[in-house]
Amino acid sequence: MPPAEVKVDLKDVEYSKLPNIIVELWNIFMTVFRQSKLFCSFLPLLCILEGIDQALDYQQGMIMGDLIGSVSRRDTPAFSTLMAWIAGISLLDAVVSTFKGFLTGYATVMFRQILTRKLHKKYFRQHNFYKVNCRKPISNPDQRIGSDVEVLGDYLCWMISTILTTPFTITYYVFQVGLGLGWIYPFIIVGYFFLVVLFSKILRKPIVPRVCKVKKMEGRFRQQHLDVVENAERIAFVHGGDEAEYAYTEMTFKKLLRASKIVQFLYIPVYFVMRLDNRMVYVVTYIICGTHIFAMKNDLSESEISSEWTKIVFVVSNLGWICHKYVYIISFLIYIEAMIRRVSELMAGMDDTSSIINEQGTHDEEPHYSVRNLTIVGPNGRTLIDRLNLEIGVRKNILVAGPSNIGKTSLLRVLRKLWSPTEGQVCFIGQSSSVMYVAQQVFFGDACSTLRKTIIYPLSRHSADDEPVIKQILKILRLCHVLKSVDGDLDKELEGALTVLSSGERQRLALARVLFHRPRIVFLDEATNALDKELVEIFFEECRISGVTTVTVSHNRESLYQFHNHVLEISRDGTWRFEPTVNYLNKRSV
């Protein structure tokens, strides 16, 4: 039996010809085969079991013909013997089918395990997760990894043994039908079913773009509800916001319903052909068998005719059923093609690339960035920074200033290897672990399930000596109330406590990470904007005492000059100037 019917997101899927699908499918299987010899051994076992299953089915069909003949002759001993054979074959077939079902299910789990882990390794390497979500977006990478791989494994592991063994089974039955009835009949049967496949494909062709459109609208409808969930408070503050969102949600749903109804009308001829095909299998079979019996077997007794009729019907109907099973499998190709494309596209989009920044040095060396003739161009083609030359090192506290949306954060993206520079280069000496980045919007995921894990993130291990340090940091940053909310237990599950914190409290937790890890250099991207002046002074003083060099990006520069000894000011035309803070302030005052 095939896997359960599933809904697959067909957005932006290009439907290619079969050879291209086979190539991409081959690449996916090779990725899995290289990772597991055990999975490789499952494939021939499944093919062997499928072959045994077909052989047992054939033998049972032949015995059924003899059984009907024995009943017609009222031959009790022959009937008893044949029933014993049928019972034995049925028992053996149950054992084979059980093992085949188990191997198929286990192979599905292994397929998902191997391919998902392979994708995970790529996804979380070289910031590929950032690349496919932000730089060169690929739609729904989470669904591709979490759902498409699972469903693709279900279909492929169910289909693979059938696909590989059916050509041999068809050849065998064609040979049997050809010898028994004449060689024209098997070609009529095979030709008929492949004609049905071709006709079904023609009928489906105009439906494909409509289905893609429906799936796209379904995604937009779900996103609309997700937007309401994530922005419920913001919408509630707007007078009339609920009516506006209701109207837009209903409009989105109306468009989805209209497109879905059109698809159902277009499916009418497809449903008709599929249903007619299910019935015509028997019609074609009985016409062929009846013609053969009437023409060639007039000299047989009634019991022999009954036995011969049963055997011929079984062989011809089995040939038709196997061809029909191929039609059935092809009916799933639209789903398999979509998933193969989506998984292949994700794998191709995460190819290992060369490092943007040359990283070298040992653990003993102080971290140092050397920026040479760096030019950064934004996604809209505007030059954000033009030929920047800059040295960033320990004890060189730099304030990166300038208006909003001029490229300050883009500079950090290049330094963090998230973007490639348009021109120039950035050389980094030292170890990445000695550098830390803090964004304005801080991420607290499931990995931050306790207060301790929140502070030591991204580390996973901790020691008993960490507890007094963490509690002291929380006290310094006035987060004792957060500690009290977990009864002073750093390892107590937060259970959503972080979601109710204010933006200032979340920023303080992020800065607590800085004071805990004590990196040699920390880049702060608007990371103190939600803090009051006193807390800002406390944080930068702790950084000075701990030997943490700060490179701060902020448009709120006035309160931060005193904590930095250099200023990098970026203008809207991409020009810049870099000088000591004292000189910069003196020029401004003139």
C-alpha cells in the first residue's frame, strides 16, 4: 500500500522531463548510499522479497485454476492436496509480506535519518541557514527538511522495490501470455495501459499551474493567520485594526476558495478517465481470455475449460494489474517530482563555499581584523560603504555612527562572513571564539530553556563554578527579578518566561552573555538602545574591567562617545571617516 495521501507545497516548482527527475533522484540516493552500507543492503533485500512475493502470487493463481478443475470433476483428494498447497503458500506469503513491510518502514526511517542529518550538517555549516533564508532565499527550508524528506522517503521506499522488479515481472507475464495466447495479446495489454498513462498526463497538464497557484494561496492564507498571531498586540492598539485584518483575511480566503473550485472542475475529466480505467481493466482482460477460449479450446471438457479459463484470466489480469500499478505509481509523480525538486534545490543551495574572510592564527594570538579597500553594495544596488580601510583590534573601542539604513549593520554582516564584499578584502587573525556579536533583536530559542542555558549560550556544558558568576552578572545588570521568577534556580525550566520580558530586559540578558563569555572583541549592533543611561555606563565599565573591546553600532551616538576611543562615521553616499574620538568631537564643536 502507498503512504497516506499528503499535501505538498508546490510553490515555485518547475516540472521537468523524466530524465532530469531521474538524475536528481539518483543524486539524492547516492547521498544516502554513501552514508550507510546498511541502507544499501536493504535495497537488494527488498527486491528479492518483492520477487518472491510475485512468484508466490503466480503459483497460487496456477493452483487456483487446478482447484476449480478439481471441483468441477468432484475430485476430493486433489482438492485436499491443492488446498494444503494454497494454505502453505498463503502462510509463506504472509511471512514475506511482513518482512517486506518491516524493511520498507525501517528503510524509510533510515532514509530520513541519513538525508536529514546530511542536510543538517550543510544547513548549520558556513552560515548556510542564513544564506538560504536571507541572502538567496529558498522557500520554506524548514518544510523541506522537516516534512519533504520524510514524505519523500515514504514514497521512494514504497516504490523503489516495485519500480526495480516490475520490469522483470512484466517481462515474465508477457512471456507467459505470449506463449499461451499469442504474442499480439501482451502487446495490446501493455500498449493500452501506457496509452492510459499518456492520456492521463495530457489531462493533468493544464491542472499543474492551477495547483501551484492554489498552494501559493494556501501559503499566503496561513501566513495571514501567522501574522495576526505574531502581531496581536500591535493590531489591537490600532483603532479599527481588527476589522481591517478580518476583511483582508476573508479576501485572502475567498481567492483561495475560488482557485480551489476551479481545480476541482478541471479534475473532472481526470477522475473520469481514472475510474473508467479501473473498470476497463476487467473488460480488456475478459475480452482477450474469452476470444482465446472460444477460438482455441473447443476440444476441452467443462472442467478443463474452467481450469484453463481461471489460469488465463489470472495471468492476463495480473499483467494488466501490474501495468495498472505502474499507472498508479505514476499518478504520484506530481508529488514526488515536487519533493525531489525541493530537496535537490535545498542541497544545491547549500553547497560548501570558500570562506569570505581569511582566518588564520593560533589561540594565543589576539583577534584582529584588517579591512582593505572594502566596498559593500546593498541588495538594491546602492553603494553602502566605499573603499573602507580599517584596523579593528583589542583595546581599540570603536563607535560606528551614522544615520539609519546607511550600511552600519551591513559592515558587521561582512565581518561576520554573512555577506561577501563587492570589492576589497577582510583578513582576520586569531580565533573566532574570541569574538562575539550581539544584535538588537536577540534570539532566545528552545536551546535557552533555563536561565543558565540562556546566559552560557551557545555553550552546552557548564561547571559548578559558573553559578556564582552568573548570579553576580544578573545582579550587576539588575535582572535579579528574573532570577527570582525561577526561585533562584538557574536550571529550572523557564516555560515561556522569556517571552514576557520587555525589550530592555531581553537586551540585558544578551549583554549578560557578553559579561559571562568575556570575548576579546564584542560587536554591538544597537544592543544598548533599550537601556537607560545608568545601565549603559555600568555595562561598558564592566567591559573595560573585563578587558572586553567594544565595537558599537548605534545611531544614538551622544551617550556612547565616552566609552570609545575611535569613531567610524559613515555617510549616506558611502563615504566615511575614521579618527580618534577626541579629534572627532573637536571638529564637531568647531
